[in-house]
Amino acid sequence: MPWHQGTQPSSTYTGGQIPWWSVQSAVQEPNFAGWWQRAGAFLLDLAVNFGPVCALGGVGGEIGDGGSGDSGEAVGTILGWVGVLPIICALVYQVIREGRTGQTLGKAVLGIRAVRDRDGRTLGIGRALGRRLLQPLNCVVLGLGWSWPLWDDRRQTFADKIVGAVVLRVEAPLPHPVAFQQ
């Protein structure tokens, strides 16, 4: 008899499939990442991906304001615009990496991974992009979405809830995908 046979779905779940986290709770409770781990990963990603770009922009601003005439302003403008390219590259890199592995550099260092809440598989590039694009919603109403994981059962932000993602600790074994039809 398979480990999941005979497990009843949660009475509050109304979807077409039983989510892996409700079935897995009979075997092992998912190990959701805490708020501090998530915040630390986010800050580390900001520092690694955007710190050098901000430094380049600062240098460009200083050169442009240095009073060296038109050539200084041109160099400052060029450095400022060149700084936009690494930002775009960093965002694309983060989306692809998170979509394929569930981890950005910050998540990997702090031992957490973003996965789909229905089956525990990696997000995929589309869902990772949606999660990234929806993150400004977490800032609405004084950053309530960023604080939501502090009291949410599955430690999800608003963006996580909308795209159907959860963030787990990596040391916890990844759950087996379960696809029940009701």
C-alpha cells in the first residue's frame, strides 16, 4: 500500500488535487523557511547583485559632477546607463536560477528553496517571473506582505500566495510529488 493511500484531504481545501503539504503532514510536516532566513536571503541577493551596480552609478555621478566640463558629464551618463544592463542581467539570472533550482544565490547560502505549493516541485521560469513581478504587492499597506510570513501557517508573502509558492529549508528532504484526483 503506497504511503499516501488512505490519507484524507484537508476539509478546508477545495481544489481539484490534494496539495502535497496536506498529504505530507501525515508523514512529515513541511519545514517552511522562517522570516529571518527569507529576509537574509533577500538582503544578500540585493548586496551581491546590485551593490556593484550602485557603486558604478555613484562613480558615474561623481565623474559627472566633477566639473570637468562636457566630457565628465558624458562619461557619467555613460556609466549610469551601463549600470542598467547589469541590473537587467541580475534580474534575469535570478528568475532563471530560481525557476530551475528554487534558489537564488542568497537562498542557496542560507539554505532555503522556493517550490510550488501543490506538489513541491521547482517553480519553473514562468512562476518565478510572476513571483518576482508581484513582489511590489508585498510593499502595499506599509509592507504588510513582507510581514505576512511572521504569522502565516505556510510562511507565505502575498506574491507567494498568488503564484502558489512556498519557501522550504533545504536540509528538509524535498517532498514526493503527489497528484490525487478527487
